[in-house]
Amino acid sequence: MKPSRTPARETIAAIATGLGGGIGIVRLSGPRAEPIVAGLVTPWPKSRPPTHKLHFGRVRDPASGEIIDEVLACVMRAPRSYTGEDVAELHAHGGARMMQRLLELVLASGARLAEPGEFTRRAFEAGRIDLTRAEAVAELIAARTDRALAAARSVHSGALEKEVRGLRSELVRALAELEGALDFPDEQPDARPEAESARAVCALETRFLALAATYRKFVRDRAEVTLVGRVNAGKSSLFNALCGEERALVDVDPGTTRDVLEAEVELGGAWVRLVDTAGERLDGGGEAGRVEERGVDLGRRRRGRADAVLLVVDATIGFGEGEQALWQSLQGTPRLLVWNKRDAGGAPAGLPEGACVVETSALTGEGLAELRAALPSLLGIEADHEGALEVSARHREALVTGAQALARAAAILSAGEPSEVAAVELRDALHHLGRITGETVDAEVLDAIFARFCLGK
Ligand SMILES: Nc1nc2c(ncn2[C@@H]2O[C@H](COP(=O)(O)OP(=O)(O)O)[C@@H](O)[C@H]2O)c(=O)[nH]1
Ligand SMILES: [Mg+2]
């Protein structure tokens, strides 16, 4: 039988590197990748150049004859390439205009501009990598902390794919046993009785849920952490200390901060948007003016959307009724007490039961390391998880939905109901595993996943 012909694929191209670096790369993938580069780079070897080797030459605009740059060109022939297709690269001087000129030449020679993530999508569609590893490519690039890198690396290495394939093969075995019992009810002396099948399915459900439970939102996502407290407690001073630069105005005058200030920083391995707000005039803190009132209002609204809150207490004043009310109002949000001005005030006292407190001095820097270190556990990403497999929100959703199907299957089997019905549920669970690795994923979901990639990857 003749193999069916697939239509020739377009050759895609994009700038693969961030703009403005010393060296920039224009990457091409597809059947015309090599001929396009051969037509632009001079001299080009008469015989086919070896694959995966750099070749020095100059890029000339075929229309004008103008030399654009000296480059190192490279061809990586299929199937030993990132996409599984012929890939070619031009390594040139990385200036923004230079890269644009090279890309324009490549496009004028017959390539099409790649969509975000299209190289990786082709690698996935060629079966070179599964969907978990394709997604991890974007996460390796997006990672802002070592913690996020470690999580991305572990998925990128195939650890999640392996885990899911393991679950899949056990599920297939359970299904085969059920269906074997269906097809040959009398000829299956060694088929498991239903109660035992139910136990096996329950065990699988537990494993689905255990894997789902490795999800930690703030390993991948930025957390918004807001400083609140009475005026003059030292919020802006702490904000500056944690940012490592003087961003907020600090003054003995109460009510200095009015606008909401933000800074993106790494704190204890968590990627945080730190927010400084206007302080509250708690019990006897004096009158706030009109503009300050508006600042306080703004701060309160901002507090409402915080992922975690640091309530800063002035150690020279202590934890009063005002702080108590503020602390109460924050119930339900991860919260931490920061006992500031420890250099000038006493030890923590009168705190609500069970409240976590860190003693600091924004003035001397005392306690700041402890404050940073307290962030991961406040955000639910304790550091001891590092390097372990951690699933994403998408994976978790698929695992939890799959586990629900398994729970229904187990209930059906234990109730002695027809095993055909249980088999339908097991197939449903299989489908959800396939959504993780990409065998049974909707096209729109794939579009959404790859749209999050940057251009050129
Ligand atoms: N002794 C001492 N003074 C501090 C400390 N933190 C802030 N201050 C002072 O307290 C005043 C108010 O600080 P600020 O950061 O503006 O407080 P905010 O109103 O909460 O933002 C300023 O005079 C700061 O220098 C601290 O840890 N120790
Ligand atoms: Mg302030």
C-alpha cells in the first residue's frame, strides 16, 4: 500500500531570541528552511552542508545585492530537530533592526511568520514531545524564580508524562479486566470479583488525587501581597526594604502614602507583586484629610483582591483594638503579623491566638530575612517541595475530573451494578488523562495553550 501523502507544510520563521542581545537568531522550520537559508547566505557549500554544524557566511539581500550581516548559519535536518522538520537558523548581530531585516528577507524568500508557540506545536504534533513537555517549554521561559524553574524543569524532563502514562496503563488494565469479564462471563475463572475491581479503581482514584494535590498556585503564578496597618507603622519603610530600593516616600508625618504603590520582587522564592497602601487612622491616629481618605479607600479595595496580607504593627504602640478589627476583617485571606520598629518597641504582646508573627525593624534590617522566608508558607509553597513534581492548574482539573469518574465507577462496582456502566466511567477517566498528555485534547484548548507562548518558540 502506498503511504498517504500529507500536504506539504508551510515553512515558518520567527526571531527566536529576545531583542537587543549581542546575538540574535532567526529560526525557520519546514521543507523550505534549508533552501531559503542557502539562497541568502554566501558563500554556501556546493555540496549539501553537514547537519547540526555552524557555517560562516554573509547574508545578502538577493534583490539589492546589499550585504546585511555576517552570520553563522545552521541546518538541523529532520527528524533530528526541535520540530521534527528541517530547521535552519541564522545567528547574527542581535539588534532590533538587524533582526527585523533578516526576518523580512526570510519571509520574502517564501517563509511565513510563525504564530506564538508554533515551533513547539509542530514538535508536539510530530510526536516528538507530549503536551506536558510542550507546556513546560513555555514555563521554563516564563519562570521568574528558582522554584518555578525547578517545577518547569521536572515536567519538561518528562516526569509528569511518565506518571500519567503509568496511571493510563493501570487504568487500561482495569478496563480490560472489566471488559474481559463482560465478553466471557463464564470463561474468566481468574477475573477479579467486583469488590476487588472496586478496590483497584479506588486505589487509582487515590493516586489521581495525590497527583492533583501537588498543585501549588503560586509556584507558577505571581502573588499579590499587600502591606496594611495603621499610619506610621512602617509599611512604606518595609516596602522599600523588601524592594531593595527607595520607591515609597517615608516620613514621620502620618498619612504620607496616598497612592497605591506596587513593585515586583522575589521574596523567599515566591514571585510577588508587593503593594504598599495608605495607612489606617486607627484609634486616636488623628484626622485624615480628603485626599488621604481617598487613598485609604483605594487601599481597602486593593486589600480585597490580595492573595496575602502583611499587617504591620507599630511595636512602639502595640496591638490595639484597631489592629484587632483589621486582623478580623482579613479572615479568609492568608495573613501575617509584622511586628515592626522592634528596635524601638517591646516584644510582641496581646496578639490573637494562633497568629503568625515576624519581628522586624525596617530601620536596622533586623528580621527582614525572616519576613522574606515566611512568604512561601504564607502562599502555600513551602520550600521543602523543591524539585518534586508539581502539576499545573490545567493538569489538576483533568486529574480531579478523572478521579470523579473513577469514584463513580467504584460505586457502581461495589453496588453490584452492571460492569458495562463502570467501564464507561473508566473510559471517561482515560479521556481525562489523555487531555493532560495531549492525545484527547480539544483543538481550542491547544490553541489557548500555544497562544500563551512567546513568538519564536
Ligand atoms: N525606629 C524605627 N522607626 C521606623 C521603623 N520603620 C519605620 N520607621 C519610621 O516610622 C515613620 C513612618 O514610616 P513609614 O514607612 O512612612 O510608615 P507608614 O506610614 O506605615 O508607611 C518614619 O519616620 C520611619 O522612619 C523601624 O523599624 N524602626
Ligand atoms: Mg506609607
